[in-house]
Amino acid sequence: MADPVRLGIIGLGTQGGTYLRFIREGRLPNVEVGAICDVLPEKKAIADELGVPFFTDHRDLVASGAVEAVVTTVPHYAHPEVAIHALDNGLHALVEKPVAVYTEQARALIDFAATKPELKFGVFFNQRTNPLYRDLKELLSSGELGALRHTSWIITTWWRPQPYYMQSQWRATWGGEGGGVLINQAPHQLDLWQWLCGIPESVFAKCAHGFRRDIAVEDEVNALVDFGDGATGSIITCTHDIFGTDRLEILCDRGKIVVDGSKTVTITKLERDEQEISGSMDPETSAKLFSGEVDRSSLITEETKDYSSVWGQQHVEVLRNFAAAVRGEEELLAPGGDGIHGVRLANAIQLSSWIGQEVSISDFPEDTYLSELNQRIAAEGLYEQRS
């Protein structure tokens, strides 16, 4: 077995601490901690316990020679800056989601990473390692279910009480975090939705800002997207539903997928295209179908499958795959370049809500978005505007 990849953890907060725990528990034999960086000096005690160097500035960690790769678990706006510096100094980089707050940031990082083809650049989309979604990706990509007709995702399992937002000054601010549920909680679903169904062409959205929480950013989102060729989709998400719903539906020409709780999948398949069935059915058979006299199983087959999961295993798999890619043993499951799609959709949803108009995704108006974002940052008066 190749030597473990020496990983530098930049940001030892909740996520960074979780990844450290996975490594210490022995769940990642191909990864070892090479160094730790955090702005809080008291975190040095953890590094001392591990016997690895500690830094309060990511640039010092990068220059130390103690690591060959880094994972960035820092506030969202800092992801591109930290990753670019690491790549520029010959280190592989795994960036926590979202890869950036706005598309210009994301593109700057992706374009720079492209100048370093010898280095691995990944984004932490752990849900892409979920066997459930990997199986659905394979099924949809095979074309067996035909073309997309419509899809919807209600994902409201992000309940966050008010104290959650009071943990840090940057949380739930335009200048510090760049948004609310779209930027913090739902990036995995925004990525998966497009990974499975394709990248939408446009979106019209209604967002509520501080709807049921004392925050400036969105805590309620309802968006309608256009995939082109008549196919549409909708996504609803929020942080104030204490009960929570997670239900994904994907209707295609020859079948339908329903996912409940990201655990149970029901796949219904038609023996041929629905329009063919409709066009070839005579009035008598149609009447019998509605009255229940025709056995629908002659047209439809249905399969339900339950997926179990071990907490943290999807995160472990991203780290394991990243290390294997660094060693040239595997391809990245979530290349960093894919990170821009979720950022652009989140930006487009926000912009549509701000201006009350449908917004193009295929030709996204980046300058307009950044101008609107900066107006909100300026109104907060907490952070400098972005460029």
C-alpha cells in the first residue's frame, strides 16, 4: 500500500474537527494528519497531542513542507483564496462546499486549478458517494427511463434554531457567509439535482429573508427551473421546518423515481414510452383502465429499495477517494470544476428573488448578481464589498 497522504487541515471548526476524528479513528488508512491551521491559537493543543505542526495562518502551513495536500474548512468566501494559494505552491486541494460564494470567485479558482493539471482539485460533495444517488445517476445516464419531463425536490430537513445563527458573527450575513440555506445547508442537493437531471437553463424564484429567523439572508426558498425542451423542476428548502421533509421525484418518458428521506427509492418503469401507450390505447381499454378492470402490471413494473448508511461514511469516502486520486489510483468522484454549477444555481435563485424576474443560468449575468450582492453587504455594514 502506498504511503498515506499527508493532509493539512485548514480550519479546525466543526467540519475540520469531524474529518480529524475520522482519521484518528482509523477510518482512513490512506490519510494522515500532517499539520493543522486555525485562527484560534488554543487549537494548538490538539496539534501538540498529535505531534504535528500548528499554524494560525494558512500560508505558513503551505510553506512548511509538512503536507502534500490540504482540505479547506473555512468561511465560504475564503475557499478560493486558500485553495489557489495551496495549488500555487504545489499542494493538492480539497475544498469544502460551496467551492465559492459567487460564480466569478468559483471561475477564478477553477481556471487557476486548470493551470496545475498535475495537482488534484476536488470539492467536498459527499452525497455523490451515497450508493443511492450513485445508482440513480447510473440509471438516468443509461437512458433506460427516457427523457426528463419534470422533477421536484422538497428538502426542508435543515431546521436550525436561532442560537445556531448566533454562534459566529459571519453566520447568516451577506458579507460573511454570502447567503443562507442555499449557501450553507442545501449545496449538496443543488449539486445532486443537476448531477442527476442536468443543468437548468433558467430559474424563477421566491425567497424569504429572515422569514422565521432573525437573520438577513434567505431561510425559505421556492424555485422553479426550466431544463429546456419542456422539462421543468422545482425545489423547496428552508431552515424553519422542525418536522422536515426530504422527497425527490423525477418523472421521465418511461418511468418515475421517488426518493423518500434519502433512504428509500421506488422506481416505476413503463414497458414502453408513455406517449406510445397513450396513443395506442383504444377507448374501451382506456375506460377499463380507469375502472380498475385492466391490470396495470401489464404496463408497469415497480421496485422499492432501502439503503442503509453509516454516519460519516460518505465524508470518509470523499477523503479516501481524494487521497487515492492524489496517489494516481482513482479518478475524483467530485472534481473541483463541478463546484461552479451549484454556486451558479444558488446565485441565480437569489438574483431572481431580488429582482422579481426569471434569470438565465446558461447565460448568467454575473455582474448584475455581484452588484446586487454588494448592495446587501453595504447595507449590513459589517464587511467590505466583494470584487
